[in-house]
Amino acid sequence: METLLSTTISGLLMGMLFALVALGLAIIFGVMDIVNFAHGEFLMVGMYAAFLTATGLSMEPLLTLPVSAVICFILGMGSYYLLVRYLLKGPMLAQLLGTFGLMIFIRYLAMAIFGPDYKTLEQGLLIRPSINWGPVMISYPKLGAAVISVTAFGAVYWLINRTRLGMALKATALDVEAAGYMGINTEKMRGLAWGLGGATVGIAGALLTNFYYVFPTVGLLFVMIAFATVALGGFGSIKGAFIAGLIIGLIWDFGGTYVGPEYKFALIYLTYFLVIILRPQGLFGW
Amino acid sequence: MLKVENIEVRYSGVPVIHDVSLDVNEGELISVVGANGSGKTTLLKTISGTLHPTKGSIQFDNEDITRSSTVDIVRKGITYVPEERRIFGPLSVEENLRLGAYILNDNEAIETSIEYVYGLFPILKDRRKQKGGTLSGGEQQMLAIGRGLMASPKLLMLDEPSLGLMPKLVDEMLDAVATLKGEGITILLVEQNVREALEMADRGYVLQTGRTIYNGRGRELLKTDIIKKAFLGI
Ligand SMILES: Nc1ncnc2c1ncn2[C@@H]1O[C@H](COP(=O)(O)OP(=O)(O)OP(=O)(O)O)[C@@H](O)[C@H]1O
Ligand SMILES: [Mg+2]
């Protein structure tokens, strides 16, 4: 019973972070129907930005969140203006290979600069032992990361659904030509979608740094989870990304506890394949 | 107010408009007619800044807008109500209208515009919370026109507002256009219903394979042989 409760809590907390990791993928796909294969590398850049700022300046890791957010915002927006908008003019295959190439480029650039070593933070507000709540254990870093993830997620949800800028993003997503007729600068909206996608995954990366190793290929691991999350939630659906994040988090922890840690990934992919077969549009896709 | 001079427009290198000139003066209703594929939509898209001419020039309020972006052109006061309406289907009627006022920053002006559009098309007010995509064809057309009016344009361009509507609704839609003209709005209208469009227009232009072959007072154009033969079947 205690294990069940601990696993559920841990799964939901992890799920909130997974949702934030997937959010940017959903935003970018939602606004322009393009899959950003370099998304995991954006996460990795966010992690290094947080790690290096925290260790270099002996700073509290949580205070590095804005640093990661800004760097990844620029990375996202830069990718759009320097690469993606040219890819859009080419065929579908060029778009796929284009962001795939960006992924390889960023990953091996990181490898060249930082080397292959695993790095980890040793000090910080979130880096402390688990909370024991009777027999139930709650991981302190995960709890903190989850709270901040939900806050960031909520802020983006609000931005998209309650502001004029969000309306313009939605209009661009629905019909870019018609959005142009409204006087919306659709090119800017697309750049912004990439920036926002980068910033959110950058924040997720900075949070992850509090309890996970930093290394050049770390993005691969989490981007696969993010793909499963957006597929489950429905590509482009923000609400879907959140619910799906929670579900994937639960599968992750239940799989780890009851089936065996080595099967966590297999179970997530099993879910992914089942979704693709049974409900290809995902839970909330249209 | 609007002056299009000898423009040529191409799609991936192939000219579709060869030589078109057209003037619109303040307060006028100008109708453009022509067979399918004669370049009417291309002309409106070019004025709206979605496409750019390879030759010739476009001026609006004595400013050159030949190379201006759509954003700038909307801001200068030209809105385009596209063929097939292009409503934002999953968004509500009111959200669609508010998007039409995207370039306005003044909330009061936006509310005034919304009330104006609801006054013009009361059905939109009844359906304001409904998703745009669930409206009937006629209602969607009203929404598209309403959305085009939201920014209080100086020039409203309508691309076949009666397309796909049943005859009774066609008349209603054209009546609405006449009402707008009555209120002093300058309108550039593209229509398949040649007779009605030319009867209500101050002046008309006839396009044929990307050239303006005729222009003149609306009712006089109706008497010309080319219109009689090609469009009215007389
Ligand atoms: N995106 C495009 N790419 C290439 N050719 C195009 C494109 N859009 C239109 N054309 C061609 O340009 C010509 C003019 O098209 P346009 O849509 O302007 O005609 P139209 O007068 O509006 O016709 P309709 O009455 O059917 O709406 C047509 O021959 C059409 O096939
Ligand atoms: Mg047309």
C-alpha cells in the first residue's frame, strides 16, 4: 500500500516534468506542423546552461532557470530564423532531415566542447533527502521540479489561451494565410513559437539538472519520452501534453517499481505504439 | 485612393496577370468581373500584399505599396475578405471578430467595431459563443465580412461573397454589400453574379486572362456586347 502510494506520487511528479519537456514540441508542432527533432538537444543545452551557471558562479541552481530559459529561447528563435524557415520552402523530407541535422550538430558540438563525462550538481535548495511522510516517501527534488513545471506550464497555457498574442499564435496555427489577412505578422509568430518551445524545454532542463546527470546525449533519452507524450496527448494539443505527461509519468514509475527499471522505456513505447494503432490522433488531437 | 497601374503577377515564374490597371476612389463600390481563372483572386491577393507584382505599381492614399507586406497594408487600411471565407473554425464567432481587429490596440474601438458588426448581422450576436466552423455557409460569409470590417478599413475587398450560397442568400449578401456602400465604406467587389454586381457598382472592370479588357460605369458595361455574350447569355 505504501509502495503504491509512493509510486503514484512519484509518477505524477515526474509526469509534470515530462509534460513541460513535451510542451515545446507540442507548441511548435501546433503552430506549424513540423516536428523538431532537435528538441532533446534544446533540453541538453538548457541543462548545461543551468549546470555551468550554477557551478561557475557558485549560484543556487534554481536561480539559473531564467538563464536556461533565455538561452534556449534564443536557440529556438535562432533555429527558426536561420534554418527552419528555409526548410519550409522545401519538400517534407527536407524538413525532417533539416531538424534532424540540427540535432546531430548541437549534440556533437556539445560533445566537442564539454566532453562525454557525466556531470552532476552537488548543492542546491532542491538537492536534499526525500521527505518521509509516514511510510510514504516523496523525493524532494522531484517535488520542487514538479511545482515549478506546473507553474511554467500554466503560464504558457494562460499566454496562449488568454492573451492577444496567444490568439495571434492560434490564428497562425489554424490558417497562416488568413492570419496574415488579419494583419498578424505570421513570420514573427512562428519565430516566437520556436522561442517559446525552446524556453519551456530550457526550464525543464534546468529543473532536471537538480536530480539527473548532465551529458551531451542526455537529450535522446528525454526526447523519446516527449515524442511518446505528444503522440499520446495529440500532436499540437497543449492540454493533451499535460494529461499525457502525467500518464507517461505513472507508466514510468509503475513500470520501474513493479516490472523492473530496465523495462521503463519499453513500457512507454508499448503505450506509444498502442496509441498509434488505436487512436492515431492521440487523446486530444483533432 | 487605390491606384493599380499595369501590374504583372506571376506564380512560380508563370504570369497569370499580364496587364491590369484599376482605380478606386473614396466612397466608391467597384465591381470586378471575369470568367473563372481570369485572375480576380490573384489581383485582390496582390493588392493585399500576399503576392507582389513583377511589373507595374500599386498606390494607396498616394503612397507606394507595391512591395509592402500584408501587415503594413492592413495597417494602412485595406482588408481582404478571402474567397471561401477562411474562418478560424475552432474559434468562436466573437474570437474570429476580435482577430479581425488584431491591429487595433484601443479596447473601446474594438467594442465599437463589434457592436457595429452585430448591428449589421444580428445573427452573429446570437451565435457569438458558437464555433465559427459550425456556422452555416451564409453565416460564415457574414462572419468573414464582419471580421474584415473589424479594423475599420478604408477599403474593403470582398472576393465572391455569394460563392456557394443559395439564391435567396445571394440576394441577402449583395443587399448587405449595398448597405455597406450606403454607409460610405469604399468597396472593391469580385463577383460571379455579374448583373447584380455591375448594377449596384459605381464602376466596373472586366478581366479576361489576366488583362483588364473593359472598364466603365456599371450599368453601361451591362449593355456592352462582351458582357452580354460572355456573362449574361443574351
Ligand atoms: N497558387 C497558384 N499557383 C499557380 N497557379 C495559380 C495559383 N493560384 C491561381 N493560379 C492560376 O492563376 C489563374 C488565375 O487564378 P485566380 O484564382 O486569380 O482566378 P479567379 O479569377 O479568381 O477565378 P475564380 O473565378 O475561379 O475564383 C488560374 O489559371 C489559376 O490556375
Ligand atoms: Mg477567385
